[in-house]
Amino acid sequence: MKILIAVKQVAALDEDFEIREDGRDVKEEFLIRDLNEWDDYSLEEAVKIKETSSDPVEVVVVSVAAEEADESLRKCLAKGADRAIRVWDEGVEGSDPVAIARVLAAVAKSERPDMLFAGVQSSDQTFAATGIATAAFLGWPHAAVVSSLDYSPGAKSAVFRRELEGGLLHEVEIQCPAVLTIQLGINTPRYASLRSIKQAAAKPIEVKTLADLALSAGDVGEPGSHSRVRRMYIPDKGQAQLIEGDAAAQAQRLAQIIREFKGDAA
Amino acid sequence: MSGVLVIAEQRRGELRPVSLELISAAQELQSAEGQRSAEGLRSAEGDTVTVAIIASSPHLFLDSLKLAGVDEIIAVKVAAAEFDPDTFEAAVGALIAERKPDVVLVAHSVDSFGYAAALAAKLNLGFATDVFKAGRVDGALVATRGGYGQKVNVEVDFPGRDTVLLAIRANVFKPPEQAAAPKITEFAAPATASRSSGREFIELSSNDDVDMAAAEFILTIGRGIGEEANVAQFKELADAVGATLGCSRPIADAGWLPKSRQVGQSGKTASACKLYIAMGVSGAIQHLAGMKHVATIVAVNSDAGASIFGVAKYGVVGDIFEIAEELRRLF
């Protein structure tokens, strides 16, 4: 049995960041990279399934990214993934989530997992698209925003709840193999132990190229993407009226706002 | 190829409010189209806004969709009583094949997360999600979305795509109010063998008796409180100032407060809230979207760059513990 998990090393912005000269992204030196928060939960969900299964389960993480993502892949290995695959080719640069999904689907076709997990979205570009587009290329059943899951590896179906807006859940049964996008809070991701971090550092990361997956340059990058970044810019900040002064003065003003409101409300 | 196709969203017999917002978004695009036709680039008759409602009883929703700016409503009857990705992919795919719209608008919602990307991948559609602005630049469709935790705006375009699917952020466009009498058409959806089936809906409940939907004054805590032991201090502060204590997603996920206290898009809708004080909440877009209707938002955060300052009326940049302590003394 095998569960494949699509992961991404995301970027957050340093304070006082700058936009690149071509105006289409933030300058590299202002990006702070880490494993996508959602992926931490989907990995944990797979590792939990592996730990409670009576049959052996292999947990494989895959990322379509340059070498710098090895850091996040090692984090996954330290937290319980058995293998890590990274696919890269210069042509992948500039790929939108649909082009990335095309590559992930090719990996899934060669790995033949029983289930594929992805995060609901990535914290940096928040498309909420990669997992479900991967399912389309595989022709697999799919569901988004899964907040609880009942699945035994190798089973023909799984039951899950998707988290809807406004505090509502929807319980659904789905045929397997399937692609599920996993929501925050589905479990409590573990911390990696020092020992497992050391062990992960020694594990290999399998690097594949587009050619290894029988993909071509036209499948990825701008030609394979369904949208293209035209311009990135810093928006005008909202007009929050700043309450100045020390903590005592700020609290005074806050108290005044609260009292005014209560006066209105009374 | 012409016009804008809007896919309305319904759940459990009710039209979701975002459906009407999509109509306004479509109208804005249409007026951008109009400018194009004025320049002689296309005929005006193609600039239509068509709204499709996909449901087991689509007729129940027709009256609420008869709004100014809608040229035609398509009633699409399907077997599935509630949202199912295979049903929607097939129905919207068939609509696109028949109507060949330039632009298809869906809500950036949990339902569309489940099928829009698959449809874009299969039908080779231009595609962008969480779009809060769309228009034409030199005749080409340009959509604007956020990036890096809303710290930047990202403009995307769709070179070479005949049809573009956009998932529109909720609570951005104002729903149209004026009624109209658009043409009504029936559309036979293709039969679908769904590979998943909905069983039941479950309302979020807890043994906590708080009613976030009725609360007018909410004090919310976020990641900034650091650890569970600090929750008590803010609970006490909320009680003292007469506020209902709420929390952002990470606090509920960690189990520090019950899920029923979570506010934001996936949490309880704080629909009656008028004064909202957010302490240590950076403001994920889902959280902000769920609180946008509140008249007075006050954000207290040590990070001056936190996204929540973009929607707040008042901002306090400072240490939340110090400010909480000072504030407590005043009540």
C-alpha cells in the first residue's frame, strides 16, 4: 500500500521586501522558505494511517521544485515519510498550479499510490487548485477541504467530512484511489525528534527530470500554464487609523472606543 | 465565443449570497466588454450575462436570480441533491461546450475548490482563483488576486485561452438589488456516474453555550497569544470589557478554545458583530473575509505589516500582553 503526498516549499515575505526588476515577483533575498502549513497536516494524516494499518504502508512525498526544497522534503522524511521525490527542470520555472499538477500526475502514474493527498492550498499563492487539477489529469475521484477522514489503506472507498463555510460539515463517501485535499486541524502534526532529523539528513532524495516522466517543456512553465503572472505590486495599505503612544495610552483609547460602542448599543 | 457565464451556488435549498455577487462581477466585466465593442472589436450582442443554476430543483432559485444585468437564467436539473464534484464538472463542462463563453465565473468557495481546477485542467481553460478584480487591459482579460499573505497584489492574464474560468472572492462585489425579467432556459445536464456521494450535513456544535452569531462585541485572540496558558488572561479581559471571546483558526485547531468560538469564513459567521477587537490575529484571508461586514474592527498586533491592518478601522501596533494588561485596569 502506498500514499503519495504532494508538498510545496512556500515563501513568506521578509519585512520591507522589494519587487523584482521585471515586476513579476518578489526579489529572491526577501523570501523566507518553509514547508507549506497545510502539507504538514496531510503528511501527518498519511503517517497516522501508516501507523494504525495492519498492512505495510509506504508514505512518499513529492515536490515539483528546485533544489532548495530539499530542506522541506527532509523535514517530511524526519516526520515519518519513507521516501522523497523532487522533480525539477529549468522549464518548470513560472508554472502555474495546473502545470505543476500535470507533473504531479505523471509522478503518481509511475508511483501508483492507493491514495494521494495534497494541502487545501499553499500559504503563499493560495490557489487551492493543485491537488484537484492533479486528480483531473489522473482521472481520479477527488474532494477538497477534508477535515476528517476514515480510510484503511487498500480499501475501495473512504468516508470523510469536508469543511464548508459557516461551521458546517458535509459527510461524503468516495471511491478510491482518490485525491483528497487536506484542511488544517484534521490532526495535530508531530514534531520531528532530533534522532529522526539526523536520520532524514542521511536519506536520499530521488531527483527526477521531465524526461524521466515522459513530459516535455510544453507541459510546464508558461506554455503549460493556464495563467501567467503579468505584474506583482504592493497594494495601497488599508486606512487603519493608528493609535499611537505607549501601551497605557493605547489602552486608554481602546477603552474609549469600547465605551462609545456600549453607549451606542445601550 | 462571447459573454459571461455565471455559475450560481446553492446549498440545502438556499442560494448562497456569493451567487449574487458573481452577477455584479459579471456586469463589471461586461461593461469592460462594452468598451471593447465601442472600439469596434466585437459586436455588442455577444456581451451577455448568463446565470446557470445547477440543482435537483433549479426552479426553486429562479426568482432570486431575476436581477438587473442578467440576460438569461439557465435552469440545469441534475440528479444529485447537493454538491458533488463529478456532477458539477459534467454540467459546467457541457454548458461551456454549448455556450462557448469568454469568461466563466464561479465563487471561490469550498464547493468550487472541489471541481473548478479539474475543469480548467480538462478543458484547457484559462484559470485563476481568489480573484477580487477582473477587467480588460488592451482587450485582454486581466484578473487580480493576492499573494504572499495578501502582502502583494498579483495580476494574471491568460494568453491564448478562448475561455477563462475565474473563481471570485466572496464579499468583494455588491450584489445587484434591482429586479428584472431575464429569459429562462432549461438545460439538460449530461448523466453522470458520480464517484462520491454526500451522506449528511453536520452542524458544528459543542457543549460550549456561546452564540457567536448573536454576539455584537467580539474580542478575538490569534496565534499571537503564544501558548495555551495565556488564553485565561484574555478570557478574563473579554468578560471584564463585556465582549464575547472568539478565536482565529489556529487557536481552535490547537484545541485551546472550542471550534464554536472560531470566527472567519469556515468558523461560525459572526453576523451580528459590530465591534471586533482582534488581538494577535495576523489576518489570513479566510479570517478577514469572514469579518468584513463588521463596522468597527480594531487590530492589535506587534507586527506592523500584519494583513489585518489592511481591513481594520483602528490599528494598535504593540505588545498584546502589555495592552491587554493596561486595558484590564480600565474596566
